Amino acid sequence: MSTDVRSVEQRSVDEREVVAAVDEADGTARFVVADIARDESWLSAPESDACSLDEWR
């Protein structure tokens, strides 16, 4: 999660861009979170273990 509290119209100095998606790996759906501006900066978990948006609130 970002700790940058500036306006969304301002880009952060380090130009992070974090995205999330559900992808399939080895026949298993996985929830993936990645900073696409940095190499090798991602994590994943089985989709069944990921929290729903309502659970995050």
C-alpha cells in the first residue's frame, strides 16, 4: 500500500505504479499485486486466500 498522501494529480518522486490482477499459474487462480515501475516487485497468493474488497474495508 502506498503511504504517499499527495494529490493524485502529482506523480511521486519514485514513480511507483501498483496494480492488482487475478492470473492463472499452474492451473490455480492467483491474486497478484505488482509495482509495474520496478523489476521483481510483486507478490501473489492463491485467489481463495485473498480478501474481498468488503473485507478490506
